[in-house]
Amino acid sequence: MTSLDRTTASILADALAHDLAAHVPEIRHLDFVFVGALYDQAQLLRPGWPLHAALAEALERLPRNAGDTHVVALGAHQGRLPLADLEPETDLLGSPMLVMPWLLSGPAETIDKVGQRLERELLEQGLIGPELALAIGEAFGIKTAHARHMTTLDLCAMACAQYEYAELGAVWQIIEAALLKPNEEQIANLAAGGTLRYQSGTVDIEGADRRQAAQCRAILAAHGI
């Protein structure tokens, strides 16, 4: 199962928001938007952060009174999520690590303060409690291990380590550039020879053999590049 119904998504959203607020209480003064679906990290780590953009769009559509904050849970109805951009790409799934995106929204000053604390604390202290981790696993019908809250930069750091371990650090350099510095040129040298050149949203592969070039194209395509 890759997506949850609205009721189950709402229960998990409340629990996750409460768990996150235990780390940073100011989160209670922000909107917390959550989608009850599982994604491969490549679908999240794409230029423009499309999953988070879809969460922001869903929040904008929500009727509200000025000053109110919400825990917003997005779940499936008749098997479909409310926005097409939120549908998990099941052909990407297969990694043991899956992600469930959430988004915080509110006044810029509070967002900046909360964001800095999350960056400092979550990587070391963001492990989700065993009861909530079990509830997540049961909701999706999977076994969970080491479920944790992460910021997008935490996820980038973990992805970087994964690609470097697979001797694909150069590919990650290109992905990272597209995510964080999309208007800058980036050149990366592949370990087995060849060069990747990122510019204006596209990548040229030079000097790599056919197999390696195909592998690079497949990985970059998964990341929307």
C-alpha cells in the first residue's frame, strides 16, 4: 500500500505533528501539512521540490480564518490523492528507505526560528518513538525500522552518503546543484571516467561509456533532471 485513506492519514498527521512539537514546541503555532503516502526519495529530491509545492498548494486551497493554524492531512479517496502531483510513482519504489513528506507554513520569523532548530536537532534527535513507528508500519502494511523526522537538508546529506558509497558521488553533485543552486553551472567527474555538466536544468554526459551513461541518465531522470 502506498497511500492511506483520509481517516488514517488524519490520525497519523496528528500524531506526527505532536511528536515533532516535542522537539520544537513553536511548531504548534504553524500549519503542519502531511500526506499519507510513501515515496522513493528520488521523487521528493527533484528540482523545485514538487511534492512540497503540492503540499503548499493544498494548504492554499483550505478555507481558513486569519491567524488559525491547522494540522492538515491529505489522504486518498477512492484510491486517489487530492492532487495528481502527490501520487507516488510506484515504478521508483524498491529502496528500503521510503519517505513521507510534511510541510510547515506560517510567519517568516517563526519559520526561520523553527527551521534553524530543526536543522540543529532532528538528525541526532529526530527518531520517532516505537509506538508511533509501529502505527505507521501497520497503516501501510510494512515493517518499519528507524523511522525518523528529517529536514530536506538532512535527507540530502543521507542521499549524498548513499551515492558516494555506490561510487556515484558525481551524480549526486549534479542532483544537489539542481536542487539547491539550479541557476549555477556544475561540472562533476565520474569515478570511472567521463564528465557530467549541469547547466540551465539539463545535463550533458561527456566521455562516459554507454553503460555508465545509461545509468547516469536513469538516475537523473528519477530525480526529474
